[in-house]
Amino acid sequence: MVHEPSLAAIRQALRRPLPGRAAQMRMATRPRPDLEARPPGHRPREGGVLILLYPKDGRLHFPLTRRTETLGDHKGQISLPGGAREGDEPLEWTALRETHEELGVDPRSVEILGVLTPLYIFPSDYYITPYVGTRPDCPTFVPDPLEVAEVLEVPLLTLLDPAIRQEEEWILYGTTTRVPFYQIGEHKVWGATAMVLSEFAAILGARQGLAPSP
């Protein structure tokens, strides 16, 4: 039986060596653009995203957002809250600030538990660093209507359900592509968001003594 890990156990797991790219690649599209195919000296934009854990109905949840169709990058897709770094601010603060701007969550209410493996997003030329944080109560989300079309509140244990991992063949950028995704309700969570969640799921699964999803 799969049990929900405690915040203390998650904090401890995040201090151990991370499963890294191998876990991320379980949810990567195939074929995937060469992650290192960037011009010499090119520096992608940097960003931070947040997996925000909070209690609701006796279970830990985290929010995902459906992006509006008016955004320049990844319009209409399901994403973790987060965005672009401003100036030389710490990336941890980027993730907290962007979560506040998108969802109205006070950064002072969030405790950062740890950091996951950074990931390069080829289509938007972003290098993102994912953080895991928590707050002691369920937020009252105030989504920014320019950025957020819908807030999805996902039970943490959903990530440990192998039935949500599915795969289809899509045409992406003119190429026939195998796309793994998490089916969460009526939504398909794929791309960089799925890759970040795949590493987090691997950490949770290892804590449970489970084999990672194939």
C-alpha cells in the first residue's frame, strides 16, 4: 500500500543525491531536441518554478496552472507556477515571487524544503531550477487572469499512481513525436512540467521503496 510521505520525510529525501536527468527523461518527448545544441557562449534565460505542498482535506496537494492562450510561451499548457529571473535575484526568490504574482501566495508563508535538478527547455530557451516548498495551510489562490486560466489542485499521492502515466504520438514542430504525459483529470501534463514532476515522483517512489515508473 502506498502511503503519503510526511513533510519531514520529503525534506530528508531532498537532501540525498537526486535521481536527476535519468528520472526527468522518463517523461521526455522522443525524439527530443539535443539539449546541448546551443551556440558557443549562448546563455539561455534563467527561471525558477515551485512545487508548493499544502494540506487540503487531510492530504498534501500542490497546484498546477493552465496557462492562458495570450502568453508568449507554452500557451494553454499545464505548468508549475514560476517564471523568469529578474536581474540577479536568487532563483529561489524567482520561484516564490512568480508564484505570488501568478497565484497570490505570500512568499513569507512558504518554507523551501529543497531543490530539484535544473532543466533546459529547448522551445522557449529557458534553464529552469525547480524548488519544493510547503506552507502550513491551504492557500486562497488569487490567479492572475492574464497568466492563469485555471488552477488545478493535485493530491500529492496522484504522482505515485502508475495509471496516470500515458503516451501518445503527436506532431510537434513538424515531427512525429512520442509524447509521455500525466493524465490528471481532463488535462495532459507533458513537456518540462512532466519532467520535473517525474524526478519528484522518483524521489517519493524511492521513499516508498517502489520501482520508478517506466
